[in-house]
Amino acid sequence: MSHHLDSPIARQDPRLDISDLYVFRGERGTVFATNHSHSFAGEDIPRGMHPDGTYEIKIDGNGDAVEDLTYRFTFGERAGDGTQPYVLRRLAGPEPRDALAAGTVIAEGRTGETLGLGGGGRVWAGKAGDPFWIEPVVLGAVGVAFERGTAIDLSAWNPAEAKNLFAGHTVHSIVLEVPDEDLLPVAGEDRTIGVWALTTLATDAGGRRPINRAGLPMIHPLFTQLNESLGDQLNVNAPADDMEIHGKAVADMVAGVVRAGGTAEDPESYARTVVRRIFPNTLPYTVGTPAVFGFAGWNGRALSDNAPEVMFSLAANTPVAIGITKDSVTAKPSRTFPYVPGAS
């Protein structure tokens, strides 16, 4: 899984979980897509979006991992037909870092319907198929290795029997496509932005509690499958503090696997290189370019990118194949808005 139900806090209410974040080139501009409320959590749970939650797409334009622009969604109560009203706000200037800032309302709509925005942008939210794929045996072996500091042991695994853990499952997606003109003033001359998603929940004291944060894919499956405390911690701090708070712990885990596998002369040095690559945990993207999250580099993330093999192999410093491809998903992404797979 990328970030599916990645910590105790996220599992308390899967509506606030962020299973995946995608950033890619759309038909009209840059597309930001987040998935939530995964059906893998079970049948007897609330569905859709939490009416006391906020769902934010945060954008840094100068490389300091501090948001310069925020798009914030809030949702109303779910109706009998499963739809929900929502409000989308844009926060710029000093507001993006303020969880209680009013922002500027740029859209009011209802899930399941496409809504146009100024400048040619558009937004959609609703139930969709999960485009992500992962092999459960490989996933488990990776989690054990990074928790125990051992080599990834797949000796008992038969790739011919590989399967997609999430085939046929659904999510509730937010898809926002904005024109480049909205992003380029933030991105600056190099057109590069760093993106992350954040969900929060209202507190009794009137503030907001961070629940889930996602930037690069596969951070939690690598490092927190068997370390739920770290999973919660990674969700609540700001990206700019990732290195200081989590850098040593994650570097130690990487070094342990690399040392056990014998894939680097200096495992600690390799581990520091990996940590500098993944922290601060934001997804880089150059506005106006095709997205690809691959071995050669990271530039956004398309709905069909093979994030598990890329991240597992990077962290272990050895090829890690999962035995399945994008063809293992039940419903395929579309090249037309809203791009996400249809719900089965």
C-alpha cells in the first residue's frame, strides 16, 4: 500500500486517511488527486468524507518545504444517496499555514459532479476505483526487513502467484485541475513545486488536529508497517521538520537492510543519501511537464506509476520486484477528466 490506513490515528476514521497522492499533467493544467475512505477498511464504517475534517493540498514553491499555497476542501453531511456538498477554498499569502484561515471560496459543489473553476480549472470529488497496486507477500517481507534490519527475504514467495491486494477496491477521490497560471507565480522561474496532502479534524477546543499527511508514495509501507508509533509521528509534523525529527530513525532502518544485504560498502553513507532524498517528504513536480515517478527520477506521480518497486528498490539498494503491473487493477484510469478509475 502507498499510505492506506497507515497508522492508528488514520485507522480511527478511514474517511480521514490519505491512501495516495498524485500530481500530473492534465488536459487543461496541473492535476492534484488524493484518495481517501478505502473500502479495504471494512464494511461497517462511515463512507465518504468526514464533515468535521479538512482535506488540503499544500504547495511549496521555493524549496523550503513550507506551504506557499493551499487548496482546502470541506464537506457537509452525507445524504441518503451517498453524495455530499463541499466547499473549496484557495489560501495564498500568509494564509496557507493557518489551519483556521478563511481563504477565498473558489467553488461550491456536490460529490459526483464536475464543477468548472475560473481560468479553465475544474474539480470533482466522489467514489472511484483504486488505481494503486501492491503484492501483499512482498509488502510484508519489506516491512519485516526494515523493522528488524534484515535482508528482504522472498525465498518462499512464488512470483507466478503474485496478486494485487487492492484489486476491486474503491476509494473516495478528490480531483482538482488548475491552470498553470495559478501555480507559476508560486513556483518561480524553475516551475518546480513540492506538494503534499494533509487531513485534519476539528477539536473540542476549536483548533484542528493533523490526522494524515502524504507526499512521496510508500514512505509508511517501508518504515512503519511494524512501527505504529512512527506511523503516527510521521503524520503530525510539518514536512520542514522531517529531517530533524525522523532522519536518524529512518537512516538507521535503511542502513540495517543495506548492511544485511551487503549492497553497499558503507551502509550508513548510503542511508544518509536515501534520507536526504525522501526528506522533507514532499512530491516534486515541474509545472507543465509529463509526470513520471520512476527509477530515473521523480516528477509528480501519474495514476499508473509503479511506485512500490521504485521505492522498495531505492531504500534497499537492490532490485525488488512485486510480480504484478498496472494491468492488475480492476478499473483503469482515464485520459480524460476526472482521470481516476470508475468505481465498480
